[in-house]
Amino acid sequence: MSAAIQMDADALNAFLRRAFPEGDPAQMPEIIAVEEGRALLKLPYASRQLRPGGVISGPTLMSLADTAAYAVILAHIGEVAMAVTTSLTIHFLRGCKPGDLYAEATLLKLGRRIATADILMWTESRERAAAKATVAYAIP
């Protein structure tokens, strides 16, 4: 996919802090890296992310998948606050062990009105992914 980067990791992190000022900065996902067609995020571990059974909860994974898609899309279209999720499909591959949660977002399609990204998430290692999501965003 050939799309020029409009926002780097620092710009995206600053935007997320402005867009969600009520969030605890220590518990917000951090965009670690942005490159053409990709973004890497890290969500710091917190015990409140766990579900009974001691694994990271589905809602935590879904929230990070949505944020990762938002980040990779904004990285390529610029600061468009009103881009909104139109669909999120997730496959839970294995229990997600406690730890910092990583998400790698890959931009699949960047259209004029809809953008779609694949998100791979893990705590142990990328090779032991805990979940994979496909997220679509409407671009105003």
C-alpha cells in the first residue's frame, strides 16, 4: 500500500491525549512506531484489564484493536477526529496472558470514505498472538 504518512508517532500520541483528555495517560495506548501502512502500539499492563481466569479481557483487546486502527488510519489521512468505527470483527486465538499488550495495525485499504485495517495483538510474542481483528472506519 502506498500512502504517505501524515502524522508520526509523536503527533498521534499528542492527538490522542487531546482527543481523550479524561483518560489516565499512564493507561492510554502509546503509539510506538509508524511507517508506511503500519503502526505499532503498546497498552501498559494493569490488573483491571483481567477477566476471571487471569487473562486479559476481550473488551480490553477490542478497545486496543479499535485504537490501533484509528492510529494507523490517522497516520495516513491526518488529524480527522470524526473518523468513526463502522465494523470490528475479532478472533480470539488464545488466552492473553497478563503483561503489556502490543498491537500491530496494518492498513489494508484506504479509500475516500472507508478505511480498513488488520490488527494483530499479543503479550508474550508476536508469534504467539492472542487475537486478530479487522476494523473498518468511515472517513467524513
